[in-house]
Amino acid sequence: MTDVLAATLFGHRYEFRDVKELLAKANEEKSGDRLAGLAAESAAERMAAKHVLAEVTLETLRANPAVPYEQDEVTRVIDDAVNETVYAEVRGMSVGDLREWLLSDTTTNDMIARLSTGLTAEMVAAVTKVMSNLDLMLAASKIRVVKHCTNTIGLPGTLGSRCQPNHQTDSVEGIRAAIYEGLSYGSGDSVIGINPSDDSLGSVARLLEMTYEVITRWEVPTQNCVLAHVSTQMEALRAGAPVGLVFQSIAGSQKGNESFGVSVGMLDEALALARRYSVATGPNFMYFETGQGSELSADAHHGADQVVMEARCYGLARRYDPFQLNTVVGFIGPEYLYDAGQITRAGLEDHFMGKLSGISMGADVCYTNHARCGQNELENLAVLLAAAGVNYIMGIPMGDDSMLSYQSSSFHDAPSLRQLLGLRPLPEFEAWMEGLGLLKDGRLTEQAGDASFFLGR
């Protein structure tokens, strides 16, 4: 990089040694970036960095990935997947030009979907940094990513909900009761997904069998998933357990994924097994989770900021054409996202970056109890994301996960958002609820919200 990356603002000259530093300094305030020594020293320096970044070309960003191509398999996955025809058309576009194009009234979903095939993660992160919260919402609202497993996610006018009935001891009956409560509220159309406290094959298989029994007995048009390590789920698939979606947390660098105990080769194998053995119809079988700060916590960020590393997660995920991915936006803690303002910004950034990367994007709108955030602020972010077209959110008993000890959205939050914004459940699931009498004309009936509806029938 030979061009000087510098700007003069209010009589002070700001210089940035390379693209990586420029990207980091242009990021909105994040406690993780500050702890890592990457953040701008002042608001003025941040604005200077944004000004310089807006003039950088997409070609320059491709030539300067966060981790060199020869050193990192995530970089190789992202770069090798670039549609060279599309890239050749846009390589000379600046980051500021890309922002204006995305926000233009004449730019459509199909146009964005085509363009996205020519972008790298660093380009996606860069344009995010020069956008306001409202910009991120408006641009994301234009993008619809539709996928199918057992049912269809991402259609316009819909909002899905993951039923997350976690239990401290993986009690089959305790989890079953929570599933029934969630289903009665209309939560579970994206997936019935359990975070197990016991990652062993036997425990995971029991939960898969129970959830599949509920799905088949009640003919629920959804899929199950036990969010154990992907290697355990692969064992379960080989053993004949009824697996719907295959899950894994992923990071934006090879080193970060190694800290999770996974690699591109392992994920490739998991997708092949899912295609062969999943009880769902597909063709989209994978489920990923991410969250800003995970690479920093594993010292696997290679000097890059949180937004850049998060964008690289979506570039990796695209290889597997997942049914869904959600950013667990406030779960890692205030060390990386300090307060409600930072959590809100990260949630809107992640949703936009995922959609621009072609990902069926959801969000776990959440926070840990030691963050400067509260339930009202969490609900604010849920409204913003739903208005921006998020594919799904979480549904957790009382919004308080008793196993993972964090705060999230409750079973009744998705129905409230649907009512507020004129949204509906996923279409197959809506028809199922209507058939049972739990939903009528898009609204919950008097029978809804009572887990005993499913007992004794």
C-alpha cells in the first residue's frame, strides 16, 4: 500500500499506517477495540478515519485482508469465493460510493444479491463503518435471504423465532415442558434449539430424540438442533440420531476457529454428513453463531478490529449456505461491548453485514448481567432489528436463560413484534398454528401461551 492514508481535520493531520489501522480507527466506539489498543483516540480521529476510508477503493481492500491469504484458511475461503466477473465491475468503486449505491432508492434486493458475490469481508466491514444506525437498518431492509430446511425462512413480512428451552441438567421432561410453552406462543418456527449442559453423545442423542418426537407427534413444520460441538453432532448423525440442523460457533480467523476446535475441513465434512443423514429436507442444513469480540478473547484477531473479524465470520459461513446464523450480540460481555449503545450498534452492524454477505441472518438480542444494559434497551434493539428485516430472534422462557445465565428475548417477544410491525410467523408454521387454533388472522388466540394445550391430547 503506497498511497498515504491521511486527512486534516480542524487543522490537525491524522495519518494511518495501513488499511488495517484505518479500518480499526474508523470503527464506532467498542470497549473491546479500546482494550486491544485499536480504537481511535478521539471522536475527531474517528471521523478523520471515516473520511479517509470513504475514499478507499474496493480493490485496495481486497489487496489488504486482515490476515494474509497464505497464512489463514478463512481468508482463502473468502477470497477464492469472489465472483471475478462482478468484482471486475466494482473494483474501482470507493467505500463511500458503495454506501451511496446501497442506500439509493433505485437499488433492489436482486441488485444487492448479485453485487455481494463480488465482495470480500473487508469490503463489507468497511462500508458498515461509514454508515449510521439508520443507514444500516435501511440497507438491510432491502435484502431478503430466503432459505429452506423443513420450512422456509426469510420471506418478506415474516419474523421467525428460535425456541431455546435450555435446562441446567438437560432434563428431558423439563425441556419438553418449555418446548410446549414456546410452541404455544408461536416460538420455534426457525428451530427448536437446545444448548446442552452435557456435550456427550448419549445426552445429545436423548435430546435429539425427544425433540424429534415432539416435532413428529405434533407434525410441527420446523427442525431440531442440539448445539453441542459439531464433532459430537457428526457422531450423532453417523449413529442414526434424528438431527435437523447442524450447529457450530465460528470465528473470523483460522486461529479463532482452532480455539473452537474446528476447521474448514471439519465443517465441510459436517455439511456432507448433514446432506446425507439429516431428517430435514434441506437443502440448507447448517446453523452458525457468531459475536463481536470472540477473536479478541482468543487472541486470534491479528490486530484487526471487532467489526472486521465479525464480517469475516459471514464470509466463511457463506461457503456452507446455512439455513440460519445468529449473532449472539451481547453475550461475550462488557469487555467487548460495554453498554446498551455499543450492543445496539453491534447488533445493527452484524445484521447488515450478514445480509450483505448473503446470509440468512438472525440475532440473539441479549446481554450479560454485568453489562450496562437492561431489558427495555434489549427490547429497543429487538424492534430496530425487526424493522430492519431480521430473519429471526430468540425465544427463551421469561427471557432469562437458566442454564447460560444471560438475558435475552422471551417467548412472547416475537408475537409482540409481529403484532407491532405487521409481521407473521414462517408460513408453514403459521398454517400449523392456525390449524391447531393457536393463531387466527396472524394474532394469537385465547388458547395460546398455555403449555397445557399440548398435554392430554
